[in-house]
Amino acid sequence: MVESSESNTAERAPGRLPPGRRHRIHCSYHKCLTVFFGRVMDSLLNRLLPWSGGYRHYNSDLQPFYAGFAGHRVASVNNRALDLGRLGSFRISRFVRDPRDLVVSGYFYHRRGAEAWTTIERPKAEDWEFANGVVPAGLRGARTSFARYLQTVPEEEGLLAELEFRRRHFDSMVGWPAEHPDIATWRYEDAVGREATVLRELLGFYGLGPFERWLGSWLARRYSLRGRRRDPHVRNPASGQWRERFTPRVRAAFDEAHPGLVERLGYPAE
């Protein structure tokens, strides 16, 4: 998504790692602490410790990610399941969130036209490739932008459009192994309010040193959601919002499109 701070670190093709070095990769989903993580890592590795190898976020651009991830101390990519066989030796951190809340959060965020791509008139598939997003069927014939479309249709129709936009995101969630010794997952619901602790755990999982872990946790407190209530990226971080917003029609459409997904991710069905 166009919500990240891009590193100025020059691209370097993947190559051999120094002894004991693993590629450090972060994978998340739009509206799942991606801006928070990007701010922390950009500040930590590109500004405060610029000699460390740097950080870059690749949005959902998968091929550029595969071409360049090894050139950075930490690289991140959203809304994708990765081909682990292409990564060499790695440590992957993941953030996940109840996908039903992702629909609600994304709907309100995109409805505001908060990012330039949501204001593209009559978007084509290639316009949203960087986000791995699907152009909803209703929008294809509407001759308008995604934001304007969501502003003009009833909320139920808007949530259905957001669900369609998210289809590849949610499909990718089942592409990850249930367990892997070099993949660690944190839930959004458990991270909000504990950002400093989670970042310290995450950086420890990456194998970074005590000073980097301390500095990362300090930055996490600075950029925590509770400390940035007026941030335009933050509307309402509370969990379970889908229960108030999903109509029976939206719930049925979600369950039909992604059966068993919430249980696979460890969330209650109700």
C-alpha cells in the first residue's frame, strides 16, 4: 500500500549471506500495523543506524521484492504469501488481524480517499497491482474512483466492495504454513497497547543486538497507536468492529468467499 516510508538504500541483487546471517523479512496486511512497523524500521535502520544495511518496504510488489530483499537488513512486503524456497536462510515476522475487521477498517479508510490510488477514475487491474487488490465488479462499470464509489453506495454495498478488493489478500493468508521454526506471528489484537514489547520480541527473533532491541522498543512507544490517535491512518483500533457492521448479507458473502479462514487464523467464528 502507499502507506510506507521507502528507503533510499540502493538495490542489491540477492547474493550469499555472511556466515550466520539470515534474511529478515516482515509480512503483513493493509490496515494491520503496516504504517507503524514502517515508521519504526525506517527510523531505526535508515535514520538512526544508517550504516546497518537499511530497511525497505515493497508494498505488494512481489517481483521487485524477490529481486531486492536481500540487499537490506530488513525488508517487508504486504498482502502476499511468499515462496519460501526463494528466500534462502530467513527469519520472517508476520502481523495478522481478524480479516473481518480488516474489511471494516479498509472500508472506512478507502472511503475517505486517504491514498492517491483510491481516487483514480475508472481504475484498471494494473493500477492496483502494487496493492494486490481486486477492482470490485460494481466499480468497473461505475466510471468513478474507489473512494467516490464507497461514498455514494450504501454501507452494506461498500463493505461488499471492500471484501472483493481484499480477495487476494485473504487468499494469501492460507498460503502460509501453520507452523514453521523461522516464522513468528503476532496478532494485531495482542499487539495494540503492547507495541514496545512486541517490537522487542520481534527484533530479538530477528537476532538483533540489545541496543537495537532497546532502541526499537523506544521507537515503538513513540509510534504506538494509542499515542497517535489523531493520525489519519488510525480510525479505531478496537477489535470486533465487524460484529456491529456486518449485515447478514455481508457475513454470508465473507463466509462463502473464505470458508474456515478466521478459524485458521485462531479467531472465534462469532
